Amino acid sequence: MKYRAVEPFWASYARLPLEVKTKAEAAFRLFQQGAGQPPFHPSLRIRKMAGHPGIWEGHVTLDYVFTFHVENDPATGETIFVFRNIGTHDIYRKP
């Protein structure tokens, strides 16, 4: 299992309040502990996004969410979770 984030994710992450960054780090540890596979940790409330095929959403807090999609490494076939965006529910406009 591999994980990576695209530039828009890092730009959004940089703008988060410190308290939310701390909670996001804890959320991503939970994500990785579950090996990114269903069943995901229930506190993350991960589900497929409506209206955005192939994109998933998860929760850091009630007010902050992250989005990701899943790819396969062409060389190894290994699953890669690609984190796309993080922020308030406003990110649903550009997941």
C-alpha cells in the first residue's frame, strides 16, 4: 500500500489551522493503520463522493474533510491512495 498527495492537497494543508493539522495527522495514521481498505476506521466516515466518480471523501473533524482517489502502480500493481484536497466542506466544489 502506497500513499501520496498531489500539490493542491499540500497547498490546502498548509492553510489549515494548526489544531486541524494535528487532527489530520491523527486521521491519516488511522487511515494507514486500516491499510486503506474497507472497513475504514469508522471515525473517518469514508464514503464515495456523489457526483464525482472514483473520488472518495473522509472526515478529519465534523467541519474538515479530505478527498482521495485510488490508483495502481503501473510497475508493481500496488494500490496507491492519492490524497487530492483537504479543508472545509467547500472543497466538495473541487475535490
